[in-house]
Amino acid sequence: MRDTYCIVKTSVAPLYSKPTFKSELISQSLIWEELYIIKKNKNWYKVKQWDNYVSWIHYSYISINDINIDYKKDYDWFFLNKTIIKKNLLLSFGSLMPFKKNNDNGIFDMFLPDLSTVQINKKYLISLKYLLNSDELINFALTLQGVPYLWGGKSSFGYDCSGLIQSLVRLKGINFPRDCSDQTKSKLIESKSIKEIEKCDLIYFKENTNFTHVGLFINSDEFIHCSGEVKINSINKNNKFYCSRLSGLEFSIYRFKK
């Protein structure tokens, strides 16, 4: 591996606005994620993620020169479709992990960054090569209900609103920006009428002229989002999930371009 890159070696790594733990947590990176190193400041590295998001990470969360294989070619890569809890191991939903098939019983060997292995049933995996359809994506999104809100969160231990949406649509092969303001400017989406809402459309809410919150529609009337926790709401007064606070905000509806 080139020394301009590093690998996240912990389940989740916090990413900060400045090279100090006292600065703002602005995002997270999951295990095995490859980060491009921009520069170093003592024990901190300024890095860029796959979505071009730039932040600072402490050296204790990464490996730089101790991955000695061409890991991308040697393994098959799968997303985890649930939070994995095993002895001395806790991995987030959505982690992209390398695997090799162990036997014909659907058991795969999952490799950790230290190249130790853990056996995982194939039913908990989504191949990187397989793009979920809308119904499949919504079913997985619903399993995240109750996950707490965390500013800067991008894991099933805690999400913020845009981190949840980015993590979900990545399972459909969509490399979406990190923050609401950048998501609404993305060329991957286009605005549409509220009368034409379909599954997996997005709703963005505005406060003080800025888009600050986002949800993903699970049907034509209800959306899943993270506000306090991952939950379902609606802006339809006749719906049991009606949210008066959000319905009072200006909003826009978007869909992914086909």
C-alpha cells in the first residue's frame, strides 16, 4: 500500500474538524475504509474519504504500512447488513469488509485489518457487486429504528440525519455526499413534486435558508430519518407518524436520477 493511504483498523473511527480531541466531531469512518493522507501534524493525519470529505484522524485509529497484500484483489467485498456482535468484536451495519468463502454451508471468513479472521453467515452480507432495489433498501433501513442520534455519526452505534442517508444509499451503489447542503447540490438527484413521491425519494428541510435535515421515503407518505433516534415520521396530518415540527418547515422533494 502506498504511504499516502491508510486503513481504519477500529470498528469506527471519529473524524474531527481540527487535529485535537477537543475539536468538533464532524464525521466517522468505518473499519477497513481507505483514507487518503493529505498531511501529518504530530499524531494526527489530515485525510480525505471516498466521498472527498476532509477531516482529521488520530494515528491510533489507523494502519499505514502494515497491510502487505493487495487486499482489494485478493478478497471478495461485502457490506454487513446488521450490527455484528461477537466476543471482543463489534462492527457497524454498513461496514465494507473483505471475505473468503469457508465452506458450502454459507459460512464466510471475514478478515480484520490485522488479517485475523471471524466466521460470518452469508445471510448477514450484501455483496459489493449487488445493488439493492428500493424495497430491499427500505427493509434494511427499518432495522435501524431506535439507533440514537449522534452529531457526525455514520454508524449503527449513532447516526446524524445525512450520515444515515449517505450510508443507506451507498448500499444501492450510490456515492452520495456527506452533508445535507452538499447532497442537495449533487448532480445525482433532481427535484420533483410532492404529489409524485415514490419509495427512496428524499425530503430535505430548510431552516434559516439552509437545508439542515433529510429523510428517505419508505412509501408515498412516510419517511425514515434520524432525529433523536432513527424513526419514521410524516408531514401528513392524517398520518399516525405526523410530526408537527417538521411540517412547519420549508421542504423540498428530490429523487435519484435514473
